[in-house]
Amino acid sequence: MKFLFLCGSLLCLLPLRSQAQFGLLNSAVDRAVSRVAERKINEAVDKKVTEKTGAYYSQLLENGRVVSHSMQFEEGSATLLADSQPFVKGMADMLRRNPDVRLRIEAHTLLTGDKTANQKLAQRRADAVRAALIGLGIDGTRLSAKGIGSAQPLYSEPDDEYAALNQRVEFVKL
């Protein structure tokens, strides 16, 4: 975006023919950015749809790892929001049907804020998810919790419109 702003401000310095060429280039860049944004949005929507079905839990069993953006917490805390309960119950059901499966719960935070504080918050969140599963009857010896914090972002620009997707919980089959 900074590139486009800089190029746009230079537009007034270009001869008329170059301005037309720049306009075509600018249009091509906009279409490319639009396609990337559309792809990212479609991927996020696909994940949300998959999370609402049993296929999500099958992916964990098949691929050994799934990412959940359904696990929501009160801002700055490790308190699970009520919207997270259907997902937690689904994960507990999958674990009951597959008694040999052991999981590591990894919590990730946004890039903003202090890294040490983010890591501690992430650990508390991973522990909260583990406790929620134990509360639903899953043996705690099958579950471990690890706070990753902001160390492994999906999107490295904190101001990127997709940076909120960095806040997630991943379930890793052990």
C-alpha cells in the first residue's frame, strides 16, 4: 500500500502517456491484491465451515494438526467465551471416540504487545482449553498445553488486515 501511495504521488510528475501506462499498472496491481485477499478470505471461510462439521476433527486425525479460530477468549484474558463451547465439546467428543489420541494444545496471540506478556497469556489460554477438555471428562494425561505467544505468526505485519488470524489455538496430535 505504501508503494501504491508513493507511485500515486509521483503520478503528477509523469508525462500524460506514462500516466496512462501507470494507470494500467496500478489497475493490474489492484487486481492482484484483490485476488490474494479473496483467496485468504476464502481460506478463512473454508476453515470456519470445516470447524462446524465433523470433518474438522477428521482432519486432526488424518493430518496431525488443525488450526482453530473458533476458540475465543475475553480480551487480554484466558477466559473462554461461550461461543467456544461447541468447539470444545466437539473436540471432547472426538477424543472420546479415539481414546488413543493424545494432543498438545498450542495457543498463539497477536503480534502487538510485549512478547513475554503474550507468551504468558498464551500459556494461560492453552491451559484453559486443556482444563475445559478435562472438565468434559477427557483424561488430562492425554493433553498437554503450550503457550506459543506471538512467536509463530501466520501474518507478519501487525497492521495487516489478516493479522487477527494470528490469534488462534492449534491442536497437534502426539
